Amino acid sequence: MAWNYKTEVEAITEDLGDISFEGKRILITGGAGFLGSWMCDVLAAQGAEVICVDNLASGQKSNIAHLLPTKRFTFIEHDVSVPIGFKEGELDLVVHMASRASPFEFEHFPIDILKANTIGLMNSLEIARDHDARLLYTSTSETYGNPQVVPTPESYYGNVNAIGPRGCYDEAKRCGEAYVTAYQTQYGLDVRMARIFNTYGPRMRFDGIYGRAIPRFLDQALHNRPITVFGDGSQTRSFTYLSDQMEGLLKLAALDSAKGSVVNIGNDKETTILELAKTVLELTGSSSEIVYSPLPKDDPLRRKPVITRAWELLGWKPKVPLGEGLARVIEWQRAFCFNK
Ligand code: UDP
């Protein structure tokens, strides 16, 4: 069957069970990005009114093109780090997702990354405050830096190099968490934070500085070009498929009982980067060879979350195995990027 985004939206809606955002008015910053656009899709499909704010710096209009003509969707091209003074109507929920996230971007746009997660986030918090709305902030496993405690629980404080190549992202997100906490403490705002572990799926960029390990490896394999493993490939990540991530995020946004929580949303199955490269080769049937180059500075050696909080608070755990998720991305990448 040909790849169709509606299949993913239906799967996520089914995962959400009786959780519905029907009739809610929701502002999503970074809504044209990989995760943001899926959130727009699911919420619009559930009958929410969605306002997407994105400056298209790393997000793409093609991710939301199909939503543009629909009644319940509004797109505002705007940089969140500039106040938008969004007053119209009543908002129920603000989701702050706007940020570049690829390590290759850290070198080129460190100031934008810092601004999106501090000044930009503060603008979102002010909007939430104006509207008496709930706010969900998408933080990251990068707040743990190169963790000395693995598997890593939410209570771990992190091991971050503020002046290293990843400092702009790690510290921006840590500062973002402090901002969110401050708005809760000082104004009693209803907030929640997700620490997202490496998530992959259709619509993820694989080009140039935007490419993360999974889409880059798939692109390389599908073109029979060398697979570029950094270091010896023994570093690990815990890869979470898009539909699992969306289910976790939307449950965190929806449930009253999650108020004030920070929750790891990630797979608890740890995979080495070399295993990932080999799995990609197997699934694509590619003749690519694996080539090795030095591990980038401060590249975290292990990432694996403790996810008991997500289970206890949200009834969430990941369902999609890596092989199955990769097969879905391959289908998308073939359909949309290679026209095969
Ligand atoms: N990686 C790699 N080759 C690539 C891109 C990434 O070996 O072409 C490695 C990278 O060094 C890291 C892991 O894959 O250890 C995950 O990288 P990604 O860019 O997805 O993001 P990160 O988890 O580091 O933020």
C-alpha cells in the first residue's frame, strides 16, 4: 500500500484512546517542523482549532501544505523570539516546539537555538499566561548531556559542557526548563515538560546540516552511498518512533494529573549506532559500505531513559520496534524523495 500520512494520524489517534482535543484552540510554535507538523495533523483531525507559528528556518511549508486550505488550521510565518502579541480568541493550550535540533545546525545557528528556547519560550509562556492556557514545552534528553547515570531518570541533574559544541542546545533547553518552572512558581501557570529522546519518522529532514543519524543513514543506503558512522559506532541512542512520541506528548498535554511534571518520553531499548547502520543496510538491501570518521566532540556516549514516570503518570510506553519504524520511514522516503 502506498505511503499516506493519514495512516500515521489514524494510528496516533487510536493510541490516544478516549483522549480528545476536539473544540480546543491550540497554538503550536515550530508547527511546520518534523514533530510539530504531526502534532498539527493529529489535533486538526481530532477537531481542534490549530494555529501554527513557524519561521520556516528548519521547518518546511510542505509539511503543512495539506492543512493550509482546511478551516481549522491557521499558519503564521513568524520568528517566535520576536513577541507576537497573540491576543485574539481564547487559547486552551500552547505547545512550544520551535527550535532547531540537529547537531550539525549547532555550529551554524547557536544564537537562534538559544533565542528560540529562552526569549521565544518566554513569549509563548506570556501568551499562555494572557490566555490562562496550559503550556507544554518539548525539552530533550540533551539536558542530561553525556550522562553518568544510565538508564537516566528525570531526577538526574545532567553532565553538560556549556561551552562545548552542543552547549547552545543543551543549555538553551535547560534554561527553557528553568523558565517554565519559573512561570509555574511565580504565576501558577499549568505547565508540563517532555524530555524527548531521539525520535524518528516520516518528514524528518535528511539533507545537509538538518540530517540526523536515521534519515542520513537511510538516504545514504537508498543511494548506495557510504554510511558515515562517527567514532566506532559503539555510542548508543534510544530511538523512538514518531507515533509513540506523539502519543506520549499528547497524553502529557491532555491529562490534568500531569500538571507540573517533567517526563522522559523515549524508547527504553538502547541501540548502538553501528547496529543502526547494519539494520539500515539489511532493511534497504543496499550495497553501501560503512565508513568511519572521528566521533564529534561531546557526542554523548549513551542515551537510555528510565520511563517508569511516563508509564505511571500517562500509561505510556513505546510500542513500535526499530525495524518496523524504519520500514515505515523507508516507505515514506521512497515515495516522496525518490518517486519510486
Ligand atoms: N551519527 C553518525 N553518523 C552520522 C550522523 C550521526 O554516526 O552521519 C551519530 C552521532 O555521532 C550520534 C548519533 O549518530 O552519536 C545520533 O546522532 P543524531 O545526529 O541523530 O543526534 P544526537 O542524538 O547526537 O543529538
